[in-house]
Amino acid sequence: MSSEFVRPDGRLPDQLRPIKMAVGVLDRADGSAYVEQGNTKVIVAVYGPRELHPRHKASPEAAVVRCRYHMAPFSTRERKSPNPSRREVELSKVIKDALSQTIFLERFPRTSIDVFIEVLEADGGTRCASINACSLALANAGIPIRDLISAVAVGKYNGHIILDLNDEEDEAAEADMPVAIMPSFNKVVLLQLNGVLTEEEFKQAFDLAVKGCMEINRIQRETLRSRYLSIKGEENEDV
Amino acid sequence: MSSEFVRPDGRLPDQLRPIKMAVGVLDRADGSAYVEQGNTKVIVAVYGPRELHPRHKASPEAAVVRCRYHMAPFSTRERKSPNPSRREVELSKVIKDALSQTIFLERFPRTSIDVFIEVLEADGGTRCASINACSLALANAGIPIRDLISAVAVGKYNGHIILDLNDEEDEAAEADMPVAIMPSFNKVVLLQLNGVLTEEEFKQAFDLAVKGCMEINRIQRETLRSRYLSIKGEENEDV
Amino acid sequence: MSSEFVRPDGRLPDQLRPIKMAVGVLDRADGSAYVEQGNTKVIVAVYGPRELHPRHKASPEAAVVRCRYHMAPFSTRERKSPNPSRREVELSKVIKDALSQTIFLERFPRTSIDVFIEVLEADGGTRCASINACSLALANAGIPIRDLISAVAVGKYNGHIILDLNDEEDEAAEADMPVAIMPSFNKVVLLQLNGVLTEEEFKQAFDLAVKGCMEINRIQRETLRSRYLSIKGEENEDV
Amino acid sequence: MKTFRVVSQLVRSRIISMLKEGSRIDDRGLLDYRPIDVKCGLISRANGSAQVSIGSTKVLAGVKVGIGEPFSDVPDQGVLAVNAELVPLASPAFEPGPPDETAIELARVIDRTLRETKTIDLKSLCIEPGRRVFVVFLDIYVLDHDGNFIDASALASILALLNTRIRKFSIDEGELRYEEEYVPLPVLHTPVTITLAKPDDGPFIVDPNLEEELSLDNRVCISVDELGRICAIQKLDGSLSVDEVFEVVSIACKTAPKLIEIVRRESGLDAGS
Amino acid sequence: MKTFRVVSQLVRSRIISMLKEGSRIDDRGLLDYRPIDVKCGLISRANGSAQVSIGSTKVLAGVKVGIGEPFSDVPDQGVLAVNAELVPLASPAFEPGPPDETAIELARVIDRTLRETKTIDLKSLCIEPGRRVFVVFLDIYVLDHDGNFIDASALASILALLNTRIRKFSIDEGELRYEEEYVPLPVLHTPVTITLAKPDDGPFIVDPNLEEELSLDNRVCISVDELGRICAIQKLDGSLSVDEVFEVVSIACKTAPKLIEIVRRESGLDAGS
Amino acid sequence: MKTFRVVSQLVRSRIISMLKEGSRIDDRGLLDYRPIDVKCGLISRANGSAQVSIGSTKVLAGVKVGIGEPFSDVPDQGVLAVNAELVPLASPAFEPGPPDETAIELARVIDRTLRETKTIDLKSLCIEPGRRVFVVFLDIYVLDHDGNFIDASALASILALLNTRIRKFSIDEGELRYEEEYVPLPVLHTPVTITLAKPDDGPFIVDPNLEEELSLDNRVCISVDELGRICAIQKLDGSLSVDEVFEVVSIACKTAPKLIEIVRRESGLDAGS
């Protein structure tokens, strides 16, 4: 990686944005978490395991994960209608699929575990920040999980493979690839590519994503230990 | 109240519009009523108490009141889409809340009492005319009620506190305040203020509303006694 | 019928368009059929009898027929939104009513028989082609039926009574009248008139429709016998 | 909606056996309508309105005239938009929500009846071809459903249209100018709809009431105008034999003039009214 | 939404009996609010934002300013569009989907409070009369519901509006020109909302928490601005006696200044902040 | 949709144990597709169409070209709009109604595949920048679902686009003029999609049929174009190890040319066809 390439916001190619994480930020939810990555801000609540209505949607063998990824109308450059877009439906599905890999679902038959994500501010990488917050919120809810999932996007921007794209980079990027992993199991639970890469570039990018996820996982674990963490002394207050 | 102030339609400030009421106007419904206040025309049907589907929405302790306030597309100056507007949803709720106060709901657990309101012509005061008709329709259905609810709007128009605003007055008014009471219990079951009043004006307006409700209550009782009443010999026929 | 009148596509007034029929064209469905009449192309799948959800919509006395007539977005001159139009809702209903006459519904209480129609290309007479395909698909599914329903439209075009209108004729027609019959029982199970006819013209048109249905019924029976039939050696392949 | 038959087997049997002997449970003749009651112009905010009762079936139709865009295939014509609501006041079987298949079928049968006969002179309602035309919204409200709301809706619709008044207008170099005066909507025809029903084995009746509607398996409606033209048919329930098809058309053609006479009388089309 | 009472009969009885003796389960005075916490400007992509906590009830309001068409009856005014979402994060009783009657009531009460006081100078937000105006979208997000989300929403809303900055603009021969500089939205008033509740037989309290809200049958909210004007009332649950109506208005008028002071302090309207 | 596994435990076990020994229930090689059958131009009313069968999985794609507004961020480009319907004909698991999450995921994967490779030269489809452009509607219809509808949809989509003909047009001083002649849509690339699946403990296969899809917990799809560029990835079910990610990409890159050859042959891109 050409370490001399400097990104629009001054970061190095393999540098994460400032991260802030907190758990237990909501009172009513069974578990909750707040994550900031750069200007991207996400809050997540988890309810469950709880009885699922209507009952014919429940499974006699395992809990059902329901997930809603939703953007606040004021989170985007142009106001977003609160009605779910096709993008929000797709992201809800891939996040749900990722979370389903880590939860011991078979322990809670006939129930649902409901994960509600609200993107409060969107400056790139919202699905990855959401997954990071979901992991924390599941842990905060005391729901047994195999591993803390960690996620980050990598991409190709001006020919360079870079980590953790913000919105400005994302819009100009040749490729954007969000990745989520369960580090202790070496498992990839979310992988999407939006853009064009050669096989070689793909390998380079994927390796960088794994490194980024490891770094984020470390911060998640510290957050759970301290119940609150602020990296790099940002002035912004948490939500 | 300055008795010399004369309103656009020639009424005095504390004067109701001509009222016409009738009960039992529909055959299929368990109870029904028709009310005209000026040009405002409302028809109400009550069904129930009846089994509620889906069952998980029923209460084991009391009947559930469901209420739909709906405006006919031809009732307004511009054609109204038949899809429920936010205003119709809100009015359905506050009318339902008012009716729930007077019905002996605890006598009919696991059932619903369904109140359907159609505004056939809207010339101001439609929610109050609706409540007046709902009271009559509940009584007509033989549903046990604590009291006949009566409603009327008061407002501030050109600096004057006036009773029972029509649409022309409503549009120009500084304030519009619908009030519904259960006269025998001295209870206010609907109260909304749309506009700006001083504390003094509020008192004056509210007192006027209570007087108006009492007058309407008298007419409702006469209507139930005679099953039909036409005040002030209007030529219009009932629906 | 003035045999000298020649139609835009060269047909005689009482002449059907080339017909192609096939059954068992889909693997997953319990029964299926494909019908082409001229450029009109329709594919139908039947599922059932099967358990009906939600259960309170089932009947303890008979199977319930559910039918969806739906047009592919690319089937029409202008792209059609995939959301069901009022026309599609009405046609689903009248086709469902027609099919309900021929199925021995009382043999399958508490179940549904689901008929899914996709119009792949619409060049006039789509509801009739749909009914013809539904009949075949029901038979293909082994669902016991009283008779093979056959359908065709007749119309008045430039003063002439004609059979099996294509889209060009339909748009210019004075009247369009789809008819479906159960030939062995001499029963009319679908009859709609869209347009203006005198009583005399109606009789003439209706007689022509019955003749057309008889011809189509013969082709349906041959199709079921051979499981595949191509009339008049068209080059087009079936779907 | 009608999946549950609210009529008992006993009533059903009685209705059918009486019909076979030529009589009806409410003593009407087989081809007689229940009493028809009409009130025009009830809704002052509408451009036109009419309420029609057939027995205790009650339908209110209202007309609002607005301005909108023409359809692209007829850019020089006004627009007729027919909508029907089976509001839940009218029957325990009707539910709140967007129109279901029965309401849509009702609206589309009335729409075809009016459209195919060119009952409204839509060409005279063009303001600026391809851009702005008058839109005639006809909203049908079924308020009380004791059977045969189609015929009641057809009567209420044509009466509401005949009751409609719009501001007189002129088009002056593409500018729309209104005058003080109100003029009738240009209504050229008076089609009506006749609904017939019959048991599988028994005679046809017209204007089935709700118990009859629920007891008789076969039902069809036919629209006929004042020129005797058949302008819409819809088989509603069940089936007809080929011969019965001719019979229902013949009955409809004979019955229509009675309904048209009511329309003409109530709308003031007949001088003697 | 509140058909199931998540509060036990025991808690309910205790809340009511304590109230009758003048005390509350969380030791507050009857007319005291829980601690109020405010954060302004959290959302950098919004034109304005504010998050308000009252106890653990938490509401985030965001403002986006766009361009759209004016309403036809006020063609020379900007548009205020208020929307409220009871997002399912906030309570097990909230479900995903379009706003239900409770969310719509919330949005409409806030909307009336702002609209009737002319809190935003909408006339100054007109670009081209009848064609283009600025549209102020106020979106209210209830994030944690421990009772009284209406008052928290009203506070978050006015604070988000006061926090809003838009590009300075001028209209030059119908052309909209932006300057580099950002200026505040023209906000002229600071109305707040006070919610009161009481048992059938007992005193009024302000700012009910969730257990109180579920235990007390009668609830009303009243909006008052900095001039002491009553600018919205909504009876929410139950009923009030005629005398109680005057009492709640009086309490609201006395309580409003305390909330308005918070608004002024947090928004920097008061020099001493 | 796939919450209920319609495949029995027995079949599932058999599929997995055979795979571990390197064989499949339908005797295919692990990296072999089922027979692929293509029919282009079936729908004469569409601008382009293609039906692709992979085994008994059947997908019909149709293209309609219309005129609309460009997106505001690319005002000088035509619009590609991809929609997918899992119509209930295709499977007992599909229900009527608007596209669910599976249908939306399908449409978005195909959309990304075409968009990121710039497969359609959208710049050449601009009529009047910012105002009017050609809109290419690609509608994907899954007609029979025996597994792997994504790869079948990708093939049908690119073949339908290559089959598309539009009226030759010119822009003359902002005026759109059509000529008699029809010309192909400007399609610059031929991306295809390869779906792989594997049991938790066993080898990858391509083109899983429905029984395999329901038996194997892990599934991923990868799009590759004729230049060997990876242009979309979507992990569908389960998980992959880090090493397996490289393996699936490698398999996809090796498999793509076989599918691209079919596309080129069936669309007539290869002279020898």
C-alpha cells in the first residue's frame, strides 16, 4: 500500500476514522449501543428473545432474527422519506443474515430477537457501523453470541485500496466492499462488492478489511469492558 | 359578550346554527344517526358489541372501541381523496377516546364496538357534529352509556368569542376549540385548541362551549324521545 | 355475417387467431399451462388444494379459489407498473368466479386452490386466453372439474360482428364482449359487455362467441391428449 | 366478502321454493322493483348529488368537477373518474380500507355504462388539448346494503350527473374564463342498470334484496339506455344457460324504461315533473 | 398501542395512593419535571438538530430545509412539515411501520403549537410566490419512551429550529442566489408544551413518567409561548371536570416559563448563557 | 420465505455426504452447471426479451425503453431501472404482493452488476440534459424456481439487453427525432453471475439446484465480466472462512468465461453463431 497517498480527510489508506462506542444508551430496550465512525452515527436497540406475533411466523426450532435498518430523515444530504427504500430493505436483510450467524438461535425456539437500527447521520459505512453497534447491543442485552461481529468497508479510490470510506470517498470510488467477520472463528458473515476490482485488487482489499475488522473488534471489546469508550478525544458528545 | 357583533351568516356570537337530528336512519347497522349543523352533514353507524378479529386485539377485560372518522370525497370544497388523511386519523382517535368515556365497556369483554362516521358535507364543526351523532347512534344501538355526550366548537373570530363556527369563520379565526362534555357528570371528554388564546379568553370561550353543549344535549334528548326532530323548520330533507 | 369483410390482419369475421397451447410447462407448480392466441401470450400455474392461511379465510364446506390475473411490465405497449391495477383486480375476480363454477370445490373443504396468471404479452383477449389456460392448468394439476371452460371475445368493429379481437381491433371497436362457457353443460360462466350493442347484435355476437368457444374447446381437448399442440405451424417457440 | 352466508339454510330454502311457485318473500312480483326513493342535490358543496333508496338499500352519489390532465390517448376530452366505496356503515360485511374487488367491480361496471354510451359529452370539457381538461369525479357511496347496490348506484350516478351544475366557461385564446352563471353538465343519455338473479332451478327475478342475493346462486346485471341499447353486461355470480342469456337481456330491455322514467321525472327532464 | 397496561395493579395502586398524599414514586414534587438534558447540533448533516432527555425519555429532532411548492391557499409562504416517528427502539409497544394514530397526534400537536403562534416567519421563506418556497422539514424521533414524549418532543423541536442555520439567500429578479454565510432560521417565538395527568380522584402532576402515564387515567397537554399565550390544547386520555380544565390551564401557564428558560439558555437566546 | 425447509432431513444428509465424496445427487460435477437453454425475442411488444432455463429454473427478462427524467446527480445520462418479481407461479414459497427482501436483493445484485461495469452506455441515452433521457426498464420475472434464480436472472438480463432494439434517434436543436430504422441498445459488456454453495464441512459447488440450495448452509454469488473483472459480490446465506473467500472468487473467475460464451453465442455477438 502506497503509504504516501493521503486521503481527502488527511487519513492514510489503511487508517480508520475516529471511533466512538457506547453500550446501554437506552433505558427501555433489552440492549442498546451507539457507534460513531467519523460523522456516521448509528444507534441500535435489541428486544428479545420475546414471543413472536403472529405465531405462524415463529419457528419451533430456533429464534427468528428480525432486523430493521432505517435512516432518519435528517441523516442524509437530501431529506430521506421515512418510508423504507429498497436499499434499506436489502441492508436489513444482509445485516440480519450476518447477525443470525453469531446468535445461539437454537436456544430460544418460538421467539424473535428484534434488532432495530437507526442511522442518525450517514457519512459512509453505515451498514458496517450498524453491525458493530448490533454486536454490542446483543452483548448488552445478554443474548448469548458465538463472537462479537466486526465490520468495516474497504474500497478502491483513485486507484488506491483504502479502508473505511467516508461518503465523499464512496461517491467517487471505483469500488466499495463492506466486510463483516467473526474474528475468533475466522468467519466472513457479510461480504458485498459494489464496484469493479481485479482478482488481485480484491485480495489486497479483503486483507485490509480483515485487518480493519480486527482493530474494530479490539475497540468493541474494550467498550464492553468499560461500558463506555471514546477514542481520540473527540469533542462531540455521545447520543 | 358584545351582543351587537353580527357574524357573516347573521348569527349572534352565542348562537348555534340550525340543527337537525334523526336516529335509526340505516337498516343494517345496530344503531345509526344523522346530524346536520348548518350545512355540515354527518351520518354515523354503530356495530356491536361484536366479536373482534384478529382476536389478539381484543381485551379480556373490556370492549374495545374502534372508530373511523371519514370524509366523503364530495364533502369538501376541493375533492378529498378517499384515503385517510393524517387529520382523519387524529380525529378518529380523539373521538374514540371521548366515546370510550361514556360506554360501559367493562360489560362487554372480548368484543369490539365499531363506530363508523361519514362526513357527507363539511362546513365546519364536523368532529363535534360527529360526536353528537355518535352519542345518538350508541343510544339507538341500545349500548349502555353513562351519558349522552354533546359537543360544539367555540372560537375567536375578529377578536370576538363565538359559538359553533362554520367553515368561513373557521378559516379566518384566531382560534378554534372543539369541546365535548358529558353533562350529567360535568365531565369534559374532548378538548382541543387550535389557535391562540389568552387565559382570560380561554375561560370565556370554554364557558360558552359548555352552554352550547347543554343546548345541544337538550336537542339530542328530544330526538331520542321522538326518534326524529327538525329544529327551525328547515326545508332540507334528512338523508 | 358478411363473409366479404376482411379484418386488418386478413382474418374473416368468424376466424380465430392462430392458437398454441401446452400443459405442464412449469416444474414447481401442481399444474400449469401456456396459451398463445395471436400475439397474446399467457402462462398459468395452479397450486392446491392446499392449506389456507390465515385459517379464518378458509371455508369448512368447500375449497376457496384464489386467483391473480397479473400483467408483466413488458407485456403492454407502454410499460405497466407491476402494482395491480383496478382492471387487474376486476379481471381476477371474474376469472375466479368462472373457475369456481367448474371445480368440485365441495370435495376439498378448508383448502385453497390458487390460480396464478401472468400475461406475458397482451395483444387483446388476455382474459379469455387466461381462462383457456386456467382450464388446462387445473386439468394438468389433476383437480377434478366438471368441464373444460373455454373462452373467447366477440365484438363489433366497423359495424361488423367479429370473433377474437386483437388489440388493434379492440381499441377501435364499438363493443367487446368476452364470453366463457362450459360446453358440456351449455353454461355461460363469464359474460361481460364493454360497449354498445342492440339486442339483435347481441344475439348475433353471442352465438358467434359460443361457436368460437366450441372450436377452442376442441383444441384444449387435443392439447390435453397430446400434452402439446401447435396449430397452423407457427415458427414461434412456446415459453 | 360474501364468503360467509349470513342467511340461514331455512330462509334460503323458503326463498327458492316460493320462487318456484312464482312468489317472493316480500310479496313482490318477480319482475318488480322495491319502492324507489330519490333525493337530488342534498350535498351543497358537491357540483351534483343524488341519493337513491331501493327498499332499504341506500346509495349516495356525489359529483365534483375539477381541472386536471387528459388521458394521453384522448388529449382533447375531459376525464370521467368513477370511484365506489362500500363504506362500513352499510353492512357488517364491509370493512374499512381501500376498495376491494367488489367495490372495484361496481365502479367499473358503472364507469363502462357511462363511458360506452358517451353519456357525458367529454369533448365539450376540454380546456387546452393535451394539457388541461375538466375532470368529472363521480363518487359512489353505498350507505345501507340490503341487496342490489349496483342498480341503486347506477340510478344515483346518472341522477347526480343530471343534478350537476358547473360555472359557465369560455376559452379565450387558451385562457379559461368563468362566468357567474351555472350551467348543467352536458349529459346526453340516461342509462340504467338492471340486476337479475335466479336459483339454479327456478325463474329470474329483478332487484334481489339481500336475503335473495345470498340465497340465489346466479346473478347478472345489464345496463340499457333510453335508446334501448345494451351498454354493459356483467355476470356477477354463478352461471347462466345459453338460452337464459337471451332471456336476461330481453327482461332487462323491457324493464329499463320504467327506471329511465324515474330518472327523467326526478331530474326534471320530463316537462311534466 | 397502550391497550395492554404493562404496569402491574400493585404499582398502579401505590402510585395513586402516594399521589393522594401528595408524593410521587420518584420523590418529585407534583409540579416538578424530571431532570432535563439538552444537546444541540449533534447531527452535522441536518440544518438543525437537538436532543432532549427528560429523565430517561429521549427525543431527537432534526430539521432539513429544502425547496418545494407552497400550499395553494398561502402561495407566498414557506412550508412547515412536521413528522413524528415512534421508532421501535424506544419501546416494546412501538412497532415498525408508518406512523400510527399516537405518532400522528404527536406530530399534529407540535405542528399546531408552532403554526398557530407563527413561530417560524414563513413569509420570509418564499422564493417565488405560488411556485417555489423553502420547506422546513421537522422530523421528531422518539428514541426512548419513559413517559411524556410530547413535552420532550416540543422542547427538542423548538431547540432544533433555533439551532437551524440556512445559507443566506437573496432573490434577484426571481433568481435565488445563495451567499457563503449561514444565517439562523427566522424563529420568532419559543412555545413549549406541558403535559399533566391525574388519577380519577387525586391531584394533577406534570411530566408523568411511563409508570405514572400508565397508572393515571386522565391526561392533557397544553402549549404556552413566551407571551403567556395558550397555543394548543389536547385532551389525551380520560376526562376532566369543568373546573379541572381551568386548573390545568393555570398550572400550564405557571409552568411554561421554567421550560422556556431552558430553551432560551440552551439555544443561546439569553446573553448570560 | 425460506424459513420452512421443504427438503427433508434425509435428502439433506444425502446431499451433504455425497458432496463430501465429490459427487452430486443429479450426477453433475461440482463445478458444472445444469443444461442452459436460451430463447431470445419471445415478447414482441417488449424492446428486448430473453428467457433462460438452467435445468428447470426458468427466468424471463423483458426490456422496455421509455422517456423520463434523469437522476439529479447524473443529469446527462439515461436511466437504468431494474425490477425483479418472484411471481407466485414459480414456487409455493412465493406470495403475491410487492417484492420482498429476496426479490429486492436479486434486483439490486443484477443492478449493481450492470451499473458498475457500465454495461449500458447510459451517456448515449441522454436527450436533453437534466430534463429528458431514455429510461431502460429491465423487468426480471422468475417463472419456475428450482434453485439458483440469480444466475439465471443475470443471464436473462444481459441477453434481453443485447436483444433490445430501439428506434434510431437524433437530437436536433433539443428536438428528438426518430428514424424508421431500429438499432441495438448500446451494450458494452457481458457480465454474468456465478452462485456457489457449500455445506459447513465440504466442497463448493456452482449452480445449486433447489434441493441443494435448501440443504447447504453457505451461499455466495459473484459477478464477473468478459474482462475478468469482479463486478459484484453478495454473500447470500451462512458464512465463509477467510480462505474460502479467495477460493470462491477464483472459481467464479474460472467459470465466468463458459457463461459468457453462451451469452455471446446466443446473442449473435460471435460471428460463428
